[in-house]
Amino acid sequence: MRTVTPLFAAMGAAVLAVGCAVSPAAPNDRDDSPIARCSGPACSKVATPVAWPDVRLADGTTPFNVQGAYTIQLPGAPLEFILNGDNGFIARYADRRWIGVQVLHAASIGVARKDGASDTRPGALALADMPRILYTKTPADTEPTLAEDRDLWRLALAFKNGTFENATQLNVAERGPLVAYFADGGVGDTTGEIHVVHRRTRDAYLFVQLKGFSFDDVRRIVGSIEARKP
């Protein structure tokens, strides 16, 4: 296993850029948010609730421990693993396929921390709310009234255009303390993505991107994910 941080950083940055590179709010917007409201066909797509996939990878790898919070199993026969610091890794496969596994943290993408913060108000939106907003909300839903929450809300919705433009299957599933949001599309030429939120963690969540894999593979990977016991 080797360490090549810039490669995975570039892949992850492609996702974050979709939300960050939005245009300023239009002059007729009656607020001071720097983030425009989501517009376009993908903005209306929402996830269908489903049961947690009861399928596993028949020839999968040994389960990985990801930052002590999750375990995940990937399809077998990866050619190599590329480490991304302490936050995750990429598994590279034949035919230019790859799977990136990373725990996203609030501090790394400029979202205010909420866990343990003395000034956190009840109901304040946090990083872990972004997958829920991305997958279950649309511009037709009522926005939060406070500026900090509204900006995070709009940032999450802004991901829809880049993530769901070609997606046809969007699902949300729950098991124990975990909520998984997953789709058959993604940014650029990725072919699937998975967001897994732990109910007790507000400032981080598990993010998986796939290139060259099917939605059945996405479902099998979700089926393998478990919360590690404290």
C-alpha cells in the first residue's frame, strides 16, 4: 500500500467544487446569501426510501476499519491501494476503475463544527445534514431562516446539478445508528456514490465514490457497511 495524497485529494475536490463554484445569489434574491438557489432538472430529484440492502460482496475484500467509526467491504481483486493521509484511501482496479473511501470532516471543507461547541444552538445544521438535504430536499422546500443554516442548505442543494444530472436511482436506507444515501450517478465520470451518516456524529460522515462499477456494486458495498461498536 502506497501513499499518494494528491490523487485522492483531486478526486474529492471534484465533488466539493460542484457546491462551492455556484454563482452569487441573483440581485432580486431577498437575502444576503452568497450562494444561489439550485436551478435545473436535477434539483427536483429526491431519494426513494428503501430497506438496507441485504446483499453482500461474494468475492469481497476483508472489511476495512475506516477511522474507527465504520467498517466497509469492497469488491475483490484491487490492483493497489493509495492512502489519503488519515482520512481514507483509493482502491484501484483493472480497466481504470476505482473506489474512493473517505471520511469527510467539517474542518476540511470549511463547514462550522457543531459537536461539542458551546455556542451551538438547538437545531443548527451541521455537515452531517448535507447528505439528507442533498438527497431528500428540493428548492420547493422551505429554507432555514438563519443565514448560517441557509448557506449550508443551499450549498447541499447545489451539489444536485453535478451529482444527479444523469442519475436514475437515488435511495436512502437506515440500519441502527446509520443512514445511507446512495445513487447510480456522480460528479464527472463517476458511476456511483454513497454517503453514510452516523446519528451520533454531526461533524463527519463516510463518503464513497465509484468509477466503472454498477449500481448493484453500490448496493452491495452499502450492505457491507457497519458502525463500529465503541
